[in-house]
Amino acid sequence: MAQGQKIGIVGAGLSGAVIARELAEAGFDVEVFDAREHIGGNCHTERDAETGVMVHIYGPHIFHTDDAEVWDYVNSYQTFLPYKNRVKTTSQGQVYSLPVNLHTINQFFGKTFRPDEARAFIEEQADKTITDPQTFEEQALRFVGRDLYEAFFKGYTEKQWGCSPTELPASILKRLPVRFNYDDNYFFHKFQGMPENGYTDMIEKIFDHPKIKVTLGHRFDPRAPHDYAHLFYSGPLDGYFGYEFGRLGYRTLDFERFTYQGDYQGCAVMNYGDASLPYTRITEHKHFSPWESHEGSVCYREFSRACGEDDIPYYPIRLVEEKAQLADYVDRANQEKSVTFVGRLATYRYLDMDVTIREALDTARLFLSKSREQAEMPAFVHAPL
């Protein structure tokens, strides 16, 4: 494929932006389309006119990675300032620190354990009759025991996923650590931070290249005839095929936005573990930019529910039924020519931002290599299954 040929990209989020920039710098003309009126996808940020707070419009996105190249990449377009995510949770009338750590354990059980004592105590709480946990609940009971499970995981998980933890795979809980020290940094990655001027400003700079044209507010029909030498598609995989095998399952989020004069909760993220409350958490956005000072505050109450046809999909469910549907869509996608499916929606996987960027860089580099060899580009560089 010769340089100068047009490349089409559906989606102006991280995947589309990174691929567009890499290919534009290699000499390709790139046209990007997005159905929304803004770039950035779900990590879009805007400065609130009333308070001056930088607001994460679709909920908070916190950057964390061990990938040095990805860290250098984002910092080449935006200065990332230090930020540590320290989550609190309100449960059974008290406030605790997450992830579950030595302070959480001592506070919850009214103890003063040392690390080795806490480890032994939690092992006593664990259900040792569960030898091969298959569900979220079994994993939790084997991991932390019933008391901590019901206080911190059960109600929150029911609200987040809309089903019983007995229906969810154990793998979901394996991402949640228990620490036997006082480290309350939610993430353990080497590089952690927030973009000084927001993610949208960063993505705008990535798109800032004479060979990139971005069209917003346009729902591109990938099935209609077009003259692109290759298409990179980051929209919903099922949507590309007109939902031929039905809609893949997603959870969506509703946000109840409110302002407050002062500091509403003293932290960026407060989870609510009790099933009696309908929301999963409250986020206070000025705390995501701790280098700034604002009198006013913008907060979101966050509600999770099943994703409808007109909703924004957030989290792929990927239970048994969805995986069977997904296999059908993957088979169909592999029959396509001159299109590559990228990103969270098109590969139906939960992806953190750093992984999204890494995969976009890998995809662009493979495309350039295939172009030089005049070889065919696969439908998926990172397979959904």
C-alpha cells in the first residue's frame, strides 16, 4: 500500500487518535469520524464554566501504567502531574480505606494487628472448603471471608454488574488486591498521573497533524461503499454488522451531577458498598487535579445499569451468553477485507487507557510493516477471545 493513500478511522478516542497520528507521520492521509460532537471518547474532559473544575464528563479516568514507552508517549503530548488514587468506601455506617489493607482490617475488626497477624487472621476467616473458586462470590469467600466480602464487595458488585456475584466469574475479583500493610494507593503501577490540562487537550494535540482530518457529529456507516485503502474501526463490534447476531451485553453508567460550594467529601472517589443505596460511588472532580484550587466543586453520583440501544456502552459483560455471541462476530470479522477492529468496543474487552494506547501503537506499527511487505492486515491484532 503506497503512502498517500487514504486511511479511514471510525472513532476519535484514544485508539483512533494514536493510530491516526502514527500513520499520518508515516505519510498516509487519514480521515477520522466520530458520531459525538467532541473528540476523546469516554475520556473526554471539559473545564466547568461555573466552578473552573476540570470535569471527566463520562466518569473519572486515572492514568496508571508500567509501560515506559506509553508513559513517554502521553507525556510528549501533555504534562502528566503526580496523582495517586486513594479510594474510600462508606459501608455499614463507617468510612474505610480501599483496597482492603492493614488499616481497613484493623478498623473493621477493631484490632491492632501487625502484618503477619492480619494475614493469619484473614486466612482464618477464609472459607477453606472452597478449593477451586469459580464465581466471584466463591473467590471472595476463599480470599477474605464472609464479613469483608459482605461489607466491601457484595453490595457494590450487585449494583455495578446488575446480577448476583454467584453469576460472575472469579477472574473479576482477582484484580482486587488485599494488602497487609498500610499502602492505600489503589494502583500499584510505576507510573501514575493525570494530564495537567485534561485528556481532551492531549488528544487534540495527537490529532494536530496536516495529514489528519477529523469529522465530528457524523455517524460513519462502515458497511457503505468507501474509497479508503484500509479502515480502522473502534466502534461497537456488533454494530459494525448491524447486530446480526444480537446485541452484545454491556453495562452503562448514569451520572447525577451536582455542585457544592466547598469540599463535598474530602476525596476524589467515595464508594458505597451497601446494597440499600442505589448508586455505586460519588466522584468529586476537583480532587483529580490536586495541583489546582477551586472553591466550588463538581460531583457525580454514579449509577450502573444494563445498556440500552441508545445508551453509551461502558463495561463489556462477557458472561457465557455474550462470549457465544462474540465468537460469531469474531468469525464474521475475520472474513472482512481491509478493515481492522481496535479498542474496547470493537474487541469487546475492558481496556485501561495505557493498554488501549499500547495496542493502538502495536496496530499502527504492524500496519506499516504489512504495507511495506504488501501483505494483508488481520481483522484483529489483539484477539477478543
